[in-house]
Amino acid sequence: MNSRLFVLCAAATCSVLAACGEDSGNTAAAAAANTNCPTQAQVQAALTKYINVDYWTPAQRDIWKIKTVSPLNLGPVQFGRISQKQVEYGKMAQDVCPVRVVYSFGTESVAGEKKETKMGENKTNLFYKNPFDEWVFKTE
């Protein structure tokens, strides 16, 4: 009788681990199935917003004489296991989805000089939803 119970518990544990993403292969499809992770399109949208709004602010564009910022080029996206982290100062830990991705974008100065910038190498971005249900991230 104990062996049957062990087999039943082992099977239940395997199915729970698979549902949690242990055996998901860290793919975009596996992350999309998990509502606690953004889709690849949502990752790209959040990174694009970061580059165009936070990184190259109007003041920074003026200081560095940047005329245009080209669209983001995303490399392969790797999703990690959901974990609990404190990402907002003074708030409780919340579910985050770790995402690793290397991305690049180009800039063109008013003088016509073009430059390619690559970011995200050896970095993990913790994606979570803000109070407006928008995907945002912090970089570890």
C-alpha cells in the first residue's frame, strides 16, 4: 500500500512542477501559458517604452543631440521561474517573472552620426504588473 501512495504522490509532484514551469524549457510559449509572465510582444513593448521614454528622455536627446532612436531589435527571450521579490520600495514581495534578453537599438545624431547600442547582456529583468496592469520591469 505504501508503494502505491508513493507513486501517486510522485505523479502529483511531477504534474505540479510541470505546471509551475520546471519543465517548460523557458520558451515564450511556456511563459505565455503562465499569466504571471509577459508574452514576448509584451517584453518588447516594455523595453521599447523604457528606451524611448526613460532612457532617451527629451532632455537626454537634447543634451546628446539625438535626432532619432531606431526600433528595438530583440534577441532570443529566456523566461525564468516565477518567484517572489520586493520590487517596489516599501511594498510587500510580489510575483515576478525573470526574463533574460539581449536587445539593441540605433541612434542618429542631428549631425548624421549613427550608433548602435546593445543592452541586456548578463542581466536579468524582473517583470511584474504595476497597479494599472501594465508590464514593467526592474533590472537585477
